[in-house]
Amino acid sequence: MQMAKPPERKQWEGNYSEWFHKVIQEVPVYDMRYPVKGTGIWTPYGFKIRKGVTQIIRDELEKTGHDEVLFPLLIPDYMLGKEGEHIKDFEDEVYWVTHGGKSPLDVKLALRPTSETAIYPMFQLWINAYSDLPLKIFQIVNVFRYETKATRPMIRVREVSTFKEAHTAHATREEAEAQVKQGIEIYSTIFSKLKLPYVRTKRPEWDKFPGAEYTVAFDTVLPDGKVLQIGTVHALGQGFSKAFDIKYMKADGNYENVWQTCYGISERAIAALISAHGDDNGLVLPSEVAPVQVAVVPIVYKGKEEEVLKKCYEVRDMLVSAGLRAVVDDRKEVTPGSKYFTWEMRGAPVRIDLGPRDIEAGTAVLVRRDSLEKTTVQMAPIVGEIRKLMSGLDDALIKRSSAWMSARISEVTSVDEVKDVLNKHGGIVEAPWCGDRGCGEDLEAKVDARILGTPYGDSEECNTGIGCVNCGVTAKSTIRIARSY
């Protein structure tokens, strides 16, 4: 077995944005040349990555009792404006359809910025009795938001092309709270399958989802030190159900408004997947979402072409029969070295190099994508060897990305330390906080960063009893601060 030095990850040293754009263009994953700002095209290979991610999302939601639906894109303005707090936050971002052909419409139609106001009028029709609850649905659709900041592919766009939103309705607050916890666990499972590290943070009152009682967000740190929100879960209480008159009849014959939750993921999760695992050679993909899990590269010598290619096809067919996604790179007039470059750039977890000597010896050379480690194995147990390599790669990805992110979470006790850490290293800063909104907003202005909120879970009440990082008043919790997308 020959060991190779793992590739350096130079894109993490300051040129992350350039690296990201280069990778998604050269693979290619996503084409940004469509002539509408803030939109992009999923290429065939990129769409397969997207399909792998959305399949994980679908599987986890369906196994927990969520049914997939598909709602219209267009929302009448009177429906969009029905929940005042909700629409106020989106009103500057809405795209409006005002004409059908040359004729002005009687009712303006919004391209959905999110779907609460489209879905909940139907909940009002679908829910009548306790037996109709709980109701749990989801859809994966595009949403439109007139993003006025600088757009970035997948991360900050005007057409979110992969927006998964789940919506649930329940008879009691307790059942809705249980659903929030289940939603958080579902997301934890999804991101674990993508080998993505994250922190779970309860957003501050001024940064929660509009119309929600509270919001819990999943955040990860990108290679440039900025934080990216990759998923959110919202406890909606009864605000929307009162606005849309969604009630159910109780056993005593009286009616009560339902309690609701919703939660969303977008293609930001795919941007995070690319960013967390990639290296200077290109993508490094977890085996579950890799469009090609095994790339077979023929090492052809003159006079042996037919023999080598035939064996490569046999190996591919054997792998496909075993349930692996495998291809033979049989491009002519392309050197093996160029083919290596292609499959390293595309992030295939395993490459098989197969030449005349290997065929004669009954062996093959396996190359693991993350470490570029080469292993010579016997042909007979090759399926098992490939599965072991993919499992090792998956384990290494989460360990490496989690260790990298953990090293970028810092504890501080002063405003100057907050500034110093964010300016030098980025990442997430944790500090004691009094819990006062005015103090929090003042701190955001001082450090030119965003308060993500307080840790969700066991550490929610840590750092109590000491002085607030900003005002010095006794702290009630820990607060997380970061520069974010």
C-alpha cells in the first residue's frame, strides 16, 4: 500500500470565494451565466448532487409522517397580506405579477417568497375535527425574493431553486412543541448524513422568523470564517391559525385554533456541503450524495486496449449490480492523468485504476478521494473493499469538518475580544449576555457583526451569573456572535 500526502486546502486560507466559483464552474455544478441576476442553472452533474441531497430530505421527512405536496407559485396579494407581521418582513422582497399579457390583473399576484400564506388558507379547509390532526406536509419548490445585497451562487440568490418547507398543525401547544423538537432532530439527521458540522441556536427576538414565537437555526462556518444558516425550525404558536381561522372541533363541541410549526432548508445546504469538504483538487463528496461513487479509469497500453476496456466494463457492471453508482471513463485521446483530474474535481469517493498488469495479477488499484491514498486489492472482494473505503471517507469527512469548525468557536468576555477574534479568525464567538434587546443591538453595532442568538439545548443557560460582555449587567445566558451571509 502506497501512502500519499493529503492535499492542502489552500482555499481556506483567504481565497475561498474564488475557489468556490471555480469549482462550481469547472465541475460544473451550477452555471451563473443566465441573464437574470441572482439566478442560476443546475447542470446535469450538479442536479444529481441536488437530487441526492433532496432524497435524504424526503426520506427523513416521510419516515416521520410528513406527506409531500405541491402548491401553486402565485399568491394573491390579499392572502399574502393576511398575517401582518409576516408580510411586513417580506414586503421589500416580493416580486409582483401585475399583468396577464397586456391586461392589468384585477388582483396582484406575488411570486411566493415563502408559502405560509398560500398553504394556510387550505389548512382552514382541510382541518375540521381533532381526527384531522396532526397534519404534516412538505414541499420542495422555488421561491423568489428580491435580494438587494450582492448575490452569491446558492448562498444569496433571488430565485431559491431548492426550497424545502414543512408545515404542521397540532391540537395543543405541547404537541406543537414536541414537533419542533422532532423537526430539530430531523435536521440533525439530515446534516449528519451530509457530514456537515453545525451549531443549533435560538435566534434573538428581533431576528426570529416573522410571525413565529421563536426560531431555532442551524449554522455552520464556511472557509472564509463567515457563518451560513443552513436550516431553521419555527414554533408558530397560534398566530397564523388565528389570522387564517384554522380551527378544529374538540370533543366537547367547542372550537380551538390549531398550533403550528414550520421549517425550511434551501440549496445553502449544498453550498455548505461543497465548502466544508472540498480541497484544492475540487469536490470531495460524501458517498451517499456522490453522483458517481466509483470511477473506473482504464490504463491502456498499445495492443491491450480491447482487453483492458472489456475488463473495465465487467468491473463496472459488477459494481452496478451490487448497488454502487459506477462509470467507466472510456474517453479516447484523453490521458489517464487528465481523467484522474476530472474525477478528483468531481469528487467521486473512489477511483479504480485498471491496466494490463492488474488484469494479469487479478488486482486493481483503488484511490480514496479525500486522502488520495492508493491501495492495491484483489479483484474478488473488490465490492467490499470499495464499501470500506467509502465508509472511511465518510467518517473522515465529518471528523475533519467538525474539528475545523470546533476550532473556530471561541469564548470571550469583552467587546474588544469579540472584535479581535472576528477580525483575525472569523467563526463564532460565544460570550455572556444579559438578554436585553437594546444591549444586543448595541453590541451588534459595536462589533459590526450579527448576534446569532443563544445556544439551543443543554448549554442554553450557561454563562449565567457573570457580567454581560457589553453592559456588565448580570448575564442570563450565552450569546453567539458572528459575521454571516
